[in-house]
Amino acid sequence: MSQSRFRQDALSIALNGFQNGEIDRRSLLVAMGALGLAAVRPGSAVAAAKEIVICNWGGAAVEAHQEAFGKLFTEKTGIKVVVDGAGPDTAAIRAQVEANAVIWDVTDGGMTDAATLGKGGYVRPIDYTVVDKNKVGPGMAAEFGIANYVFANVLAYNSEMTKGVVPTGWADFFDLEKFPGKRTMCKYVQGQLEAVLLADGVAPADMYPLDLDRAFKKLEPLLPHLIFWDSGSQSQQLFRDGEVVLGNIWHSRANLLRKEKANLTWIWDQNLLFLSAWSVPKGNPAGDTVFEFINSSLDPEGQLLLLRSMGGGPTNPKAVAMMTDEDKKVSPSTPENAVTQFRVDPAYYAENEAEIQNRYLDFIS
């Protein structure tokens, strides 16, 4: 859930940037292709023998994939790349596999979805004899998914409201004397209770399984001071309007806020990292050729364009090495921004998210 919501939010950021003249059309299209956000071309949902069909969460133009992934891949192999923007919902993937009627070759559903579907036997193991694990960082190549970009939840703050005092981690999120005022958290649980437990002194190595009772006990006194956001734009607006002093929000939105006003910024301390990922439905029409496409898609150039327009961090270490100083300021991928980083565990949520989400919603309501 978190990956798909971030992906849709990243599209919103890119489109707003284009409309405001902050990025040009080519940058928009190429970066959207790198993210896997493009519109379905009419009649392209069924793969021909010489096509790779990608399913992602929709977007503005199929040309994005053709520019970032498809054009080069077609030149090398003669195989077309087409895009279905219907959204790779896990229920849809299950239904296609069970009906022996799979129409997608690769889906951009995130590492949690890949793990969930892999456990159920609905997706294929990634063929690492074709896909080069060295194109992604440590821990980003799993049995049923490989990370194509990363994003993070960060502690954002209004430096005017904090009178210049800079928070140093999630413990400060709970310090009402040091930082008086409202805070904001997300209604969706991934990356929320981890921050609460880090604030309560839980060591990263001891995070999972989440101690829900401990997290709710820590969070309960803060409830009167919390506003829960439902979308990235809402989290941004809460800071614009001065309604909150601190917030657990996506780094991409924090970056946009800082571009608007220097006093609206964030810290990388204890940022919570998420992996998005490609996965391959069992019985995909293009067969093993899909792994050649996945391998090609992990090249660094498109990942850098994605970072610059929408904030998704590169998974390819070569892309990190190619970053400018400005890139490094906004990417969760760099070593300097990952010193105290905590990686949210997709396998844990693949097993437990529904139960935890329900308990979390019951608690905060």
C-alpha cells in the first residue's frame, strides 16, 4: 500500500512541476518512465509475442516508458515495450494467474506486494542469471522482487515555530515542552509505528515483530496533538498553513516544502526507507524475456531523472555515484543520508499489514 501511494503521489509532484514550469516536458516523460508511471495505450493490454507489457499505477503518457526504457530496449532486442496503467492490484494479479489469463509481464507493485504474491505462488522468482544484482544496493534484490527506486518517511519541521531548534530524531516528536504545537502522522501504518518505537528506545535490530501494545501506549498521550494526513498534498498543506510544527511525511513532500519556504525543512536522522520493486506474474506472456527488460530498466540514467523530478531515490549505486551535490541533498539513497536510516521490512508487512492497519485505525479513531 505504501509503495503504490507514494508512486501516485510522485506523479502528482511531477505534473505540478511541469505545470509550474519547473521541469520541461522531456524531463517529465523520461522521469515518469523511470518510475513506471505512464498511461495505457488503447489496445495494448494484451501482449504480442514480441512485446513486454508493464502494468503500473497509471500516468500521463506512454512515451515516458518508450523514452526511458522502451526505446533503448527495443533497439537492443527488437522487442516493443507497452504500458498498461490499470494498476497492479494484488487481487487482479491473483485473478489473472488463477484464471490462466495473465496479460502483464512485469508489475510495479512494490516489495511488500512482491513478497505477498510470492508467498501465494502468484509471481515468479526473479531470474538472477539474467538480472544483475550488482545493479542495486544491498538487500534490494529479493526472491520475488527487485527494487527500482526508494523513498523515505522523514521528520519534517517548521524552524520558525521551533525558534531555530533542530530536532534530532523521533524522540523529539514526542517532546511537547521542547517543541510545542500540533504534529502530523499518516493514517496508513507503514513507517508510523516504527517511528514511535524508535522514539521509545527500541533498537532497530529489535523492531520486528512490532510491539503494538508498547507503540500504542507511547502514542496515546500524543493523540490530542496529532492531525493524521491521508495524502501527500495534505501533509504539505498542514505545514503551509502553520497547523503543525513537526510531521512524519514523505521526503519528496518535505523537499517541495523546502523549495517553497526555507523554514519548512526536514532531517535525515532516523529516516524510514521503503523499497519499490518490479515483480513478474506467473505465466507472463513474454516469458523469460521479461528479465532482460528488468535488467535494462535498472540502468542509472533514468533513475537520476526520476530523483530530480519526483524524488524517488536511485537503487543503482552507479546512479548514486553520478549525483550532483543538489541531488544528494534530496535523495535517501546516499551514504551520508543513511547513517541512522531504518529500512521498513516488506516481508513483515506482507504477513501482517491487514491486521496491524485495522488495529492502528481503531486506535487513532
